[in-house]
Amino acid sequence: MRHSDTIAAVSTPPGIGGISVIRISGPECSKILEKIFKSRTPVKEVKSHHIYYGTIYNDNLLIDEVLVSIFKKPNSFTGEDVIEISCHGGTFVTQSVLNTILKNGARHAEKGEFTKRAFLNGKMDLTEAEAVIDLIHASTKHSLEAATYQLEGKLYNSINQILEEITSVRSEIELDIDFSDQGLEHKKYNDYLSILKKIKSKIERLTSTAHEGLILRDGYRVVIAGPPNAGKSSVFNKIIENERAIVTDVPGTTRDYIEEDIALEGYLVKLFDTAGLRERADKVERFGIEKSYKILKNANLILWVEDCSVSRETTIPNFEGIHVISVLNKSDLIKKAEEINKDSIFVSAKTGDGINKLKKIIVENIDVNKDDVAIGLITNSRQLGAAEKSLIAIKQAIETTQEKKGLEFIAFDLHEASEYLEEIIGKISNEDIINSIFNRFCVGK
């Protein structure tokens, strides 16, 4: 039983720093500490949630002066006895302390094994475990906020409330099955239909949050597109405030897309500069154009950039379901009186005029509802897939109810809907799914 082993790993990033933290979890924590740690307070007398100063020894060899934090089960991150040793930062001293721990009875932890044990020991549900890695990788204010709410159990609470409603109606249906000979079925079908429709609305709302959750976690995808030589790369550079893309006056300079992550008012924005779109292009440029169209299909917002100093030769293509903003570049080359197109944003990548306005418009198009964030969002494809399957099962239950096919079939559909929601929070867990989630973690977390 590997889950009963005592595990250890470095929990801080590798390299030289002020402090490194080595975490130990499992039943042998105290025995290992007794063998390697010397302090004024004997290990047998240490108290939970206290910090002790002392020294680490490998046999009789002094390794380092350290601080040891004690967390006794079940009041620890993993639900097991946990010890965290804060030693001096540095690759060699950190590895020496870890090797001493491993030598005295622990094994090296696998990726995400500490958090996995927290899940297996009931310290968190699966959505909260996934929130841990989202928290680690959060790069902006709002992505951090979404991860924090999920870590607090907001998504779990929303799902659990729906599960309780499904369980309640399912229990009533199963009770009615036992008394179906009393002629109450017709009335019950109508009552159940009303309840199921309310549950369906809640699951639909849950699945609808995935759009917002994925934006907050993975970023809002903004693609700069348009004809060649319109100054797309210059606009791209101006938005990110860095000379990232090559700029020349030769049409077709950009042969491949360039991607850059930026933060705008607390949101993560993934900005793409793409090859100029035109019919006549050489073989290499055509490859770039094909890539551009692939990037455009997955965009949340498209900035269609054209040169306003010359006559417009292209028509903005129809990108089905994706909002397109017309951006007219090189406004410094025309008179203000000519800026009569109110449907477009005028900018100058040369002077910077209009760029801040363009950034503001990008933020205004990020459709994230703060109320949805506060009650918990679906944040990955695993959660979304299960929620969508649950919705299909509820719709099937409604259809079964409307057609009065039988209470047994409604109960079956509701059972299926519950299972998919329970899969999201980990009440029903597939080992392969569990492993794939925790393999995304770093060692030591």
C-alpha cells in the first residue's frame, strides 16, 4: 500500500535562495525526525502547529541549522502527520537534508502526491485539488481570484446543492414506485416535471460558466488579423510594449503567428500576431496564412487591422460566432476630419495614439461575470465534459417524464445525472482520471 508510506520532497523551487522547505508526510514522520533532528525540546514532546529550532544530522555529521514545523493528523494539509523542515536555501544543502530523510525511512514523493493524499483523506474534493494547481499557475489578479474561490469550495458547494436536489426527487420517485398501485402517477408526473426543469436550469447555468472559467484560467485569446502591410505587427508590439514582432515595410513579413501573454486590468490576455491574409502569396506565406485561419477559429476576439491611409481593398471576412473589431492603423498619416468611420477604432502604432483605448475595449469584451466567479466556475474540460453529460441525462429524464414512460426510467436517468456530477467533485473517481490530474502537479506539492 504505497499510500501508507511516509513520503518526502522539496516543496520550494530548485536553486539558490534564502530558504528551502522539505515536506514529510506519513506515519513515520516522528520516528524519522527523532533520528535526524536535535533540539532543546525532545521530538516526543513537540506540539502540533508549533515551530522548533534545531539542527539536522546525518549520523554524526552536522548538515544544517533548521526550523521544523509540526502538523499532527488529522489537522494537516494531507490529513496525516506532516513535518516541514525549513533549511538554508541552496542545491547541495537542500539535497543533503532530503537525502538524510530518505535514508532514515521515507521514500521520495511522486508528482502531486501530497495533494493527492489530501484528496484521498477527505481534506479536499477533486475541484479543490484542481484549484491548487490553478492557484500555483495563476498569473493575474482575476485568475488568482477564481482559483481561490474554487479552493474555498465554491464550485463544490454549487454542485453539491444540485446533487441534493436530484437525490431528493429521486428518493421520492423510488418511494412512489413502491406505491404506484394507488393511482397517483398522473399527478406525480406533473410535479416531477416542474422540479426537473428547475434542476436542468441549474445545470445549464453551471455548464455556461465554463466559458468564463477557461478564460480566467487559460487566458482571453485576442487575434490580430488583416491584410499584409497594415501594420499588424506594429500594433502587436505597441500593445505588449515590446519589440517582439519583426516590422518592415515589405508586405508578408510575418510568415508565422507570434503569441505573447499580457495582463490587462487583472485579466490574462493571450495576444496573437498573424500573417497577412491575401489571395496572392508564395508557398511559404501560404503556410503562414493557413496557420492564421486555424488561430482565428479559436479566438475570443479578433482585431481586424487595416491601413487607413490607403483605400480599403479587403472586406472583413465573416468569422462565425467571434466578435470582430475594426482597427484602422496609421491614423497619424490622415487628418482628423477624415476619421468619420464610427464603427472602427483609429490607432497609430507609430505614435501610440489610440492604443490605450484599444486595450480598454479588449477588457470590455472579456465577458466574465464577477457573480459567477464568486459562486464557483467550471475551469477545465474534464469538469465541463462531466457537467454536459449530466445535463444530457437530466434532459432525458424530462423527456421520459413528459412521455410518462415510467417512474423507473426517470429514476435511472437521475442516477446517471448524479454520477456525472459526483465525478466532477470526486465522490465517484476513476483511477486514471485521478492520476492524470495529480500528474500535472510538481513534485513536493
